[in-house]
Amino acid sequence: MRKAADCETMDQVREEIDRVDRALVDLLSERWSYVDRAWFFKRSPDEASVPWRNRDVVDKVKSRAEEAGMPPEMAEALWRQIIGWGIQYEEERLREK
């Protein structure tokens, strides 16, 4: 593992991006396992989206992104997409229930 500033070639940059991508997929997969469990506790598709919770998650992610040096707008856009997929998934599962 190298810090970005320690990369001396484009191959090294790509290698580190690939490493980070693998870690991101692993973490997103772990997150998804909780989304998959969450629908089990809900009773109807109307409960799939909880606006106050969605706002809370986005606010926390934006704050963390800013602390970590990532554009908060990018984090917000990514998490809104992730949350949207989770809501759609839960709604579909709850309709099947």
C-alpha cells in the first residue's frame, strides 16, 4: 500500500486504485448485507423509505467525506444512488412478502 504522493508511475497509481476498488466493493457488499436484512423488519413497501433516516445518512456521509478530503457533493451523489437502490430493493422484496 502506497500513499498517492508516494506513487512514482502511472502503473503504481493504477495498482493502488485497483486495491482501493477491491476494498470499496468489499465494504459496499457488507453494507448491502444489512440492507438485505433491513427489509425483513419492515411490514410494507411504504416503510422502505424513511426520509429522516435517508437525510441523516447523507448528512453523516457528507461530513465524513469533507473530513477525509473528498468532495462532499460527490459523496452525497453516490450515497443517494446507494440509498435509492436499497429502497427499490426493499420495496420489491416487501411486495413479494
